[in-house]
Amino acid sequence: MRLVINTEDLSRFYTSARWSGEKGQAARKLEFDLVVSGTDKNLPKPTVPVGGNCLFFDDDGKQIFDGEILYKDKSVDSNTMKVTAVDRLFRTNQSETSYTFENKPIEQVARQVFGDCGLRCGTIARGGTVNRIFDIKSPYEIVLICYKMQEEATGIPYIIRMEGDAVAIRERGKIVAKYELDGKANLLNASYSESGENLVSTVKMFNTNGDEIGRVTGEGKGMTKFYRQEEGEDPATRAKGILKGLEREASVRVLGDYDLITGNAVIVHEPFTGLQGKFYIDGDTHTFANNYHVTELKLSYENTMEDIDTSEQSAQGNEKGAAGSFSAGDGSARSRALKIGEKLIGTKYQRGGNSPGSGMDCTGFVDWCYTQAGMNIPGRLTSAEVRRDPSQFNLVEIPWDQRQPGDVLWHEGHCALQYYDGKILESGGHSKSVIGYSGVAITKGTGRRFKKAYRYKGT
């Protein structure tokens, strides 16, 4: 494996590397540890500037990562520098822009939006036409909404990802890894779980006047969602696209292979857990160390895109914040974090948990919302560490009366997100009084013990 930073080959100096991606995250990530020292003259002093170009190549010389250095951490008493790089899609999920499209082919929309970001486009899936105004949204979000609408209309899911130095949009799961996973050969470990927490069993449909015009139903007894018909759309088709079944997931640890990446599919044969057949990769982490390549995968029975609200939002009318206001759809990183948090309402509290599938504690919830919104939170966010040194999480303390929706709130032992109208979006805390158990909920902000507020740098 070859590592190059700004044309300098640092392959001899990294001790381990982790190349990863996950459904719901725009960019793939590369994390690596470099041998450095500020005191030992015999150890190298490589130049690793934040913002610098980072390339990673496989053993055959094929480029598998092209990105920028986002974060580095080193100290005097340590002989390693921890570095995090993200691929070129990261900035497309942080920037903001506006477009108006009138009956433009979806593949041309993608090429224009990503091209305007300076990205080269490779394979871009074709589809229908786009007729919509996008006001102050991230470029990635614009393209994702277009292809999510395509999925709701046709049932075909898509994956947006970097492939080498080019953006690719492909039918999700169409590429099946040639490397089959077998419990008697390359499969090191496997587990399986089922969850009905995000089950959507009913979608009620309303016309443009707000009158109910019908409903569609799916499996089990789950949540009820609402869909308001938009001009020129078949409401039943769109509503069926909102239904969600049981989430069936598997985790496996295997000998590494480069085809095992998020958005592809894989064949598994593991009789003990019952994992047999074709699965879809929702998350992957490739670890390279000591000439050893191991891959950990999150697998799903369901082949679906990441969730995003595809309804057409009005550009008018701001929602009042805690000490000021911004639009719920203004596309800022904090606004995106709140949107992500809203989709997790009802997720159960789990001490130490940091993902929807396993449950979330207070800081795991904040960490997830910020990370999924494209913000870099190095390490595991905890309330004690936020108070001790917020800068390690790219947070900066702000005056209490200047807090805004999406900011992190703190009191001893607890963290939450500031919500609109002075309310709180949190996991745990006062959620039981709202949803009947401890989990993610929007709660009252009055009478709370919060006394510190933190904002992600640059937002």
C-alpha cells in the first residue's frame, strides 16, 4: 500500500491505515498513523499540512483514495501522528448553493452540480428529468434528493461515491464482489440482528389542499408517515417508496478485498448465523497493518438508499431559534444535523451507544448527527471531554445568549442539541416525559440545567 501526501511518498512511515465508508456519509475516510518525533533526530519529520492532498494506492498501484487532510493530532511525548483525510465529496456536503432545473435529465443535473464543484464525473446513472428549485442546499444534498426521488418512483436505489478521482453514481448493489464470503475459508467472524425501531407500516397521502386522499400500508405495526402530493407526481408510488420494513443487519469480519465497499453487494455462506445469499454493503472498514488486510462489513438484506426528505420545502419563513433564527432548510451544517436528529426521534437510549441500530446515549446522538451532517468529530465525543477540551472535537465555546439551533448544549454528565423555539433535541434527558421511555425526543428547554453552549468551528 502506497501513501502520498502532496507528491511526497510516506509509505515507509505509516504504521497502520483505515479506509472506510458508510451509508449515510457522503465521503469515504482514510485514517492513518505516521511515525514522527519532535525530539528524536533519527525519526522522520514528514510535512502533513491540513488541506494537503492525500492519495492511497493498493498493492497493484491502483488509486483507491483521493482526498484532503482534514485533521491531524500529535504531541511531544508520542512518536505517532494521527491523521484523518476525507475524499472529494466531503466539501460538496458542506458548501451551499442554489439551482433551478426545468425538465433537465437527472444525469445532466449531477454532472452540472458536481462539475461546478470542480469534480470530474465518471459513470453517472441515467434516469428521468428534474423539475425543481433548490434553494441554499449543499451540492451533494441536491443530487441525492434527485436520485432519491428516482428511487421512490422506480424502486431502483443508487449510490453516490468517489471512484478514484471521479464521482460515480451507480445502481446500488448492482456490482457484486467476486470475493464470496465463506465461513470455512475467508470469514473470520459474523453476527446477525433484526430491528423494528424504524419500521414504517403506514403512509397517509394528502393532496395539495391538505385533504387525505388515501393511504398505503406495509408489513407489521410500525410508524405512520405523511406524504403531501406534489404537482405531476403519482402519490401512491411516492408513498410506497416511504414505507420501511424490518431492518435486518449482519456484521462480518473477513480477510480484506477491495471490492467490499459500501454500495456493492456480496455473497455470504455462513450456516451458524444463517447468513446465506446476497447481501448489500451498508458500511465497510478496511484495516491495513503489518502486511495484513482485514475488512469489517455492515450488511443489509434491504437494498435502499440513504434517507433524505424529498418533499419540496418553501424557501419562505424562518423558524425562531434560541437567540436568533435561521431557516430549517437553510442547508447549514447545524441545520443538517438537526434534520438528521429529527429522523432519529424514538430511537431508544443505550448507554455507550452511538448508532441508530444499537441505540444512542446523549453524546453518541450528538456525535452521530454532526458526523452524518459532514462535520469531523475526531474520536469519541463525551460530555466530560467536551467540557475539558472542546477543541479536540472542533467545537468552540460561545456565550450562552448567542446559542443557535444546532449548537451543542452541556451540563455535567449530559449533552444535547439546541432546537427551534428554545426546545431541546436530545437522547435521554427529559425524553421519557415526551415519548414514555428514554430515547431521542424534542423536549422543553425551560427549567433545564444547561449552562454551556458550543459551536462547531466554521459554522
